[in-house]
Amino acid sequence: MGTRLASQNGFDLNSFTKKLKLPYKPDLEQYDTGAILRVKLRNFMSYSLTEFHFGPKMNLIIGPNGTGKSTFVCAICIGLAGKLEYLGKSSMNVDHFIKSGQKEASIELELKAAEKFETVIVEREFVRKGKTSWYINKKLSNELQIKKLLKDFNIQLDNLCQFLPQDRVARFASLKPEELLKELERLYENGELLEQHNKLIELYSLRQEKIKALADIEFQLTSLREKRVSLEERAQQYQEYQLLEKELQRHETLRPYVELSTKKRAREELKKEAEEMSQRIKEFDKRILPMKEKLQQFHRNLGSTETRINEYTSLKEKYTKELEQSLGAIKEVNSDIQKLNDQRLSLATDLETHRKKWQQLSEELDTMTQKLDSLEILSKEEIQELRDRRASIQDKLLEEQEPIDGLETEKRALMRINEQLENRIKTSESSLKSKDRLLVLDSHRFGNIIKAVKLLRENRKKMKLEYFEPPIISLTVTDAKYGPALERCIRFQNQCAFTVRNNEDYKKLARFLYNENPDIGRNIGIRTLSENFSFQPRIHREEIKKYNFDGYLVDFVEGPREVIQMVCENDRIHNIPVSHRDIDASIKDALSYKIRNENFPMSEFIAGEAYYSFNKSSYGSKQVTANIRGFSSSRVSIFSGGLPDDKRLEIQHEIHECRHKISTNNQTLGNIVQKIKEKQGMLKDLVKERDDLTAKISRQTRAEKDREKYVTHIETFKDRMRVERKAINKIKHKETDGTASKLVTKIGKLEERKIEIYELIEPTISKICELDEKLLDAQIFAIQENNKFSTIESLNESILTTREEMLEKRNELRSAYVKAKEEYTQALKDYKALLETFSDEDRLELEKLVAGLQESDALTEEGLNAEISRIKSQMRLRRNGAGADSLKRLEEVEKEIQQYEQKLPELDVDVGILDRQIQDLVSVWRPKLDSVIRTIAKDFSENMKAVASAGDVQLDSESENFSEWKLKILVSFRDSHALMQLNAAQQSGGEKSATTAVFLNSLQGLTNTPFRVVDEINQGMDSKNERLIHELIVRKSCSARGSQYFLITPKLLTNLYYGTGMRVHCILAGRWCPDYEDKVEFLEMGVTDKYF
């Protein structure tokens, strides 16, 4: 126990009393640098004041629950600037550790210094809701200086292998293998292995970046070289285009010569045609001379006939005019007779008309008077009384209508709510029927995925991007029972990853997700497919079915082939056999045997509700270990297709709730409608009375208007009757004064005048008839002569027209000849001037070109144009895609290729340098790491045989990525079971505690950490294992290579092993403790070394 027995003989009480009053001075040579000698607490947690003094080796701290054992652990962490999460108390703050009722607290730790006989005192004072003060050796310091001191002493409070508080014991068993390896490396020789490991991770990451850059450059080079070939073809076409362009220029230069030759030929042809036309006109004039003389004779005959016709026509016009004057006089007499007859008849007709009109007006007056008499008109007082009564009823109706309006408003509100609920029901029912899994994903868990997929669907056409949606949306299982297995095997980041075929699509999608929409695209993966991937499994399907497997997991997956390939590449589902039922233990043993002894290429499989993975140890007996992870096959998987039962039930429940609300609202609506009907029924009589009054008032209003209208009509009829009476009296007066007989006398005189005129016009008519006969004979003769003249004249006009045309044609030819002559003269002059500008070489080329065209009979404008068209056609064929840009772009591509080809060796060298750096560092790091792990594995395996069936520690270095290297703790607590990896779910609490304690004990001596703290590691252990593990820990910590060790436990078994150098601290704080004093006698009362 670290206590020393004293003999009763020679006991000196005075010297003993003096010794108790002196401060305790431990033997510093026994302590490692950084070891804890003393801890003093003031107002910390349950302690008002206390002081601990610890030994250099094993310190066993025991005591009942709640007496303050773990307070020491908290004091070490908080006093040495550790985070509260290291204690498993991240939800708390430092104020929670100040004793209740106190405002401040302090922690003082005395550590062994690097100097042989020196110590370092670290002190922390903290005030509730105030600041913290740090001291080193009683001098004010800061947290950074404290952490530097800890680093110098290699104190790692965040390392569970060194500092394992009570609330973090379970955390150790759940450490990932990658984390466990780094925790171990951190402990070794001041963490140099961890530094080397982190450096390797950094170098590997940098190497991968270089390799990726190398691949990108190679990809770019391939693309640029293909582009160079295309551009070279275009450049060749452009060169040919330039040659054709020069040839076109030479032909265009020849155009003036060809045009000059054409103009010369045209001039000569026009001169010849003009001379021929003049000769034709002379011959034509000789042939038409007799016809001209005959035409003149006909013209003279027609002249004398026209003279006689004019004389006859003039006399006829004279006699006709006299006849017309006589007939006009007769017409005037007839008109006067008609007017007198009309006046005589008008007197009788007007009288009858006015009498009928007066009678009609009299009848209408009687009718209107009867209508006026039939009207029932109330007095103004009676009408006002009706209006007042109606207003009173209207006010009462408005008063009674207010509650009805309120009910109507409530009714409309409920109807709107029902409409919204119906829309929600339709949406929910659509979700139940829809096959789009996007609608059923959990928006809290997959929120970004849902947003990204929707956004990509909207922009897919615009982006011209080919991608495949994540497996959680696009993949389903053919049978729902395989859904949980598929979900277990596909890592979450791959479940949510998009798939693309090539690097170009990857860049487009990455730019869209990571650059343009980073809020949505963050943490969403993109996977690019390999080009030569094979779905062929390592073991034939017939072979795995011999072991009762249903097939490979990929056999039960449906969806886009590209997405299935991505999952196979990343999660190997094409090499994972699956059985929805568990397989026999004998089959598992057979598989284990084949894997161990026959290198059977199977490393994982699924049977029932368990996922098995097999690993072969690189150390010791090279045992095959199995890692088993369970999962529930009864739950609905996201890959099972359709809605999960819980989601379906949730939607159905929502639909039911909506329908229930609609039903409730409908009942309320029914009640409201009934109330409205009742209230409207109560208002029915009032409404009827109001409507009756309104009708009466309306009738009175109409009667008033009718009375005014009838009175006005009666007065009008009376006025018109008076007018008609006056007209009748006037006509009767005319009949009495002899007006009619006077009219008859006038008519007789006019008839006599008409007879006299008829007698005078008879001789004139006879003369007109005689002239008509003469005129007709002369006109017939003129027509006959005129027809003959017209025929000859028409023929003559045609002849003259032909002659005019010939003259016009001759004049045109002469004008054209003059113009052609001028043009030829000017063209010859211009061509001679053009020739002066040509060099001898140009002239020689033109002569050759002229000779060639003459040989082919193409030295004409048509021939030259055809040749130019041929050249232009060839130029168009070579102009497509070609041009000066091709040469410029070819130079740019050549430059880019040259730059990339220069970078390629540099990157190769960089990758080679990184490879050598990695190899050099691995050659130093790996042997040390292997040595450490072998030592730990050997010690762990031997100790686990005493506690369990077997154990091993393995380094998993299969991955070339150093960040994925793992340290696996493998255990078996039953002789019939294979080694299995330690994890939080597989082993019991006692098994985890035992394994943790043995593993931590195996680290003793391998690291130079100054102390270890393990709080209540024995939770869940049985008494046998607790004794065994206790002995292992004590022996190791008390050995020569052991460092300071703090083991805290609430219980103390009998028959425990106690080693030399071990110190036991019994904690029994409570109300029974005496009043404290800040004196050595009180604080060091429990230091037993002072009593002996």
C-alpha cells in the first residue's frame, strides 16, 4: 500500500508531532517528468478545501458513490486547461464546478519538472460569471503558456488512451479504428508517429492532387492533339483557298481583255446590221408607191359626198328646230290645262280629308279622356305615409339582417377552409399514388438533395448536361426484403451522390452545385464512372448459391445501369452475396476455413439481419477475424420502392384528419345554413310588406306620370281639332263665291289654242321626211366609199408601220454602233493603261492564261465567267470551317500543347518526389508503428487469454490512403467464436470495459506519457475479471517501465492484488468531516508516509 510499519520501540512523540507539522516532501527521483505530485482544491464541486498527494506509480482511488472520487478527474482536466467535452460534460460550463453557495474556486496542481529536484505548480482561479486567472509557480500566466507546458510534458488530455474519465469510457469502445490508430500514435514518443502519419496523409493528399492534375493535363493534351489534327486540315484547306484566290485574281484581271474583244466584235456586228437595214428600206419604198396613188383618189370622192351630207343635215336641223318649238308650245298648254283641272278636283278632296281628320281626333280625345278618368291617384299625404311605412320596415330589415350577414361571412370562411383542406387531400393522395421517390424523402435529412434534384430537373435542357440522380431516388430493389440490406451496404455519401459519365459532365455539374448554388450543393457528392468497369463478380453465382445465398446484392437492384455501376464501383455490391435468411454456423465456418486456408476471394456477405466482413491478421497467428454489424430487415427501406409504412400512415392520417375537419366544418355549415333559413323565414312577412308598399308607391308614381301625359295629349288633340275646323270652313267659303266655274272657262280657251298649233306644224313635218330620204342615200354612198378607203388605208398604215419600224431599227443600230465604237475606244485606252501597270511576270502569266483559254475556246465572257464560277465553287468548298482563324488557332493550340507537355514532366517529377518522400517517411514510420503494434498485440493477446478466449490488435493497411489506415481491436469471449472487432453495439458492457482496460494496460511502457487516468473502468465486469484485470494493471504500472497511473473505482473487492509502490486513496468526504483549516496538519492528514 505504500505504507511503512514502525516499531513500537524507540517511538519519539515530540519528533513525530514536529514531523506532522512539516510539509510532506516526496522523493522526486521516483517521479517521471509531468507526473502529478499534489492536487489542492478550494470550493471545487463538493470540496470546500482538500489536498491529494499521489505516488509515482499506481494510485488506486476508492470510495462510495457521491463522495468525490471523480472530482479529482475533473480537477486534472479543468486545472490543466482541458475542454469540458474531454469529461463528457460539453453541455456544462466552468461555473457549474464552483461549490454551491460560493463565488469563486481554485485548483492547484504540482507537477514534476524536467529538472531533477524541481516541481512546477500550475494554478487556476475562476470566478462565477467572471474570468479565469492562470498561474505558473505563483506567477501570473495565461492559457497558452499552460498548454505549451503540457505539450512539453506530453500530457494529452484529449487522448482517451491517456485520459479516460467515467463519462467517456463508453466513448473509447465506439472510437473509429482510424481514430484509435491516431490516439495510439499520439502517445508514442511525444507524438512523433502521429506527426509522421499526418505528414504522410498530407503528402498522399498532395500526391493525389498532382496525379489528378496529371490526369487532367493528359486529358487536355488528348483533346488538344485531336483539335490540332482538325486545325491542320483546316489550315491545309486555307492554303489551298489562298492559291485559288490568286488564280481568281488572275482571271478577274483578264476580264478587261475579254470585254475589249467582246466590244470590238459587237461594234463590227452593229455596223454591218445598220447597213443591211438601210438597203431593205430602199427596196420597201419601191414596192408601196402604186398603193399611195389609189388611196388619194378614194380620199377625193369621199370629200364631195361629205359636202352633200352636211347640206342635208343643216336643213333638217333647221326644220327640226321649228317643229320642236311648236311641240314645246303644245306641252305648255297641256300643263296649264292639267293645273286648272287639279285645282278644280282639289277643292272637293281637301274638304273630305279635313272632315275625316277632325273625326279621328275627336275619337282619340274621347279615349284619352276616359283613361284620365280611370286613374286612381292618392293624395300627397297618403303617398308620404306609404313611404314612411316602407322606410320603417327597411330599417327593421337591416337591423335583423346584420346577424344573417355575420352567419354568411362565417359560412364563406368555412367553405374556403374546406376548399383548402380538399386541395391538401388531393396533394396527399397524389403522393400516395406517385412513383417519384423525391416526394417521400425526409426533407430534414435530405433537404439539400431534394432541392438540388428539383433545380437540376428545371435546368436540365438549358444546361445540356447528362447526369443520373442519386441512388436514393433512382434505384429500387426487385423484392422489398432486400431493401434494408442494400441500404446497409451503400454508404450514405454514395446514396446521395449524383453520377456522370465523363469529366466534362463532372465539371458542368460541379460548377452548378458548388459554384452557382453552394447553399444547396454543399456536401453533395458527384461520382464519375470508370471506362472499363466489369460487373463480373469474383466468384461465380452458381458457386455462392452452394452456400445458400440468394445471389449477389446487385442481382436484386433495378435502375439506370450507370447508377448501378457507380454503386458497384464504390460499394462492391456486385461482389456481396446476400441471403434474406440467416445461414448455418457450419456454412460460416466453412467459408472462414476457405478464406483462411484457400484464399477464397470473399471478404463480405449478408445473411439475415447481419453484415459480415472478414479480415486476416498480419501479426501473430494470422487469425481470420469477423466483423459483424446488425441491421433491421423488418423496417421499410428507402430502396424498397413506394412509400414507407410509417410515411404512408402519416399521409393517410393527415388525409383522415383533413376529412374529419371537413366533416366537422360541414356540420357547422349545416347549422349555419339552418340558422340563416330560420332568420330569413322570420323576415319573410316584413319583406313581403315592404315589397307591397314599394309596389303601391311605384304604381302611384306611374299614375302621376300617366296623368300628366294624358292631360298633355288632350290639350294637343283639342288644338289640332280647332285647326281642322278652320280648314273645313275655308273650303266651304270657296264653293259659294264661283271659283269652280271660272276654272272650266279657262280650260276651254286653252284647248282651242292647242288645235291652232297642230295645224301649223303639218307642212314642217313633210319637209323633214323628204330631207331624211335624201340624207339616207348620201350616207349609204359615203359608207360604201369609206369602207373601200378604210381597207386600203388600213393596209397602207400597216405598210407605213412596218417602214417606221425599219427606220427606227436602223436608227437604233446606228446609235448602238456609235455607242459601241465609243465604248470600244475607251475600253482600248483603259486596257492599254492597265497593261502599263503590270510587271513582265504578270504579263507573261496573262499571256499563258489567254493561250490556255483560247485552246479551250473559253476566251469569251461566258467562258471566263464559267471558269471564275468553277474557281469560286472550289474556294467555297475550302472556305467552310477554314480561314485565317484556323492558322491562328493552330498556333494557339500548338502553344498550349507545348505548355502542357512542359508541365507534364514537372508533374511527373513532383509525383516521383512525393512518392520518394512517402517511401522514405514510410520506411521510418512503418517499422516503428509495426513494432509498437506487435508489442501491443502480443501483450494484449496474452492478457486477453486470461480474461476471455482470445484477443488481437491488427493494423489495417489495405488502403493506399493513409487517412484510411485503421487499428482494430479484435476479441472473442467464447472459445467457439472467431475474433470479432470491438464496437459499441456488438459486445456487452462488461466485455467492453474488460477489453478497454486490457488494451490500455498494454500501452504501459510503450509511451512516455507522465500519467494515465482511468475512471470506473470496471463497470459491468464480473468479480473474476475485475480481479484479473486489476492485477494486470497493478503489475504493469508498478513495474520498472510503468508510469504514474490513476485508477478510480467505487468498490473494493477482497483478495485483490497489491503491488509494491502502489498507493491507495480512500475518499470519504461528507458532512461528517471536521471543519477544514488551510494548514499543513489538516491538509496532509491523510498522507500516511508522515506517520512512519
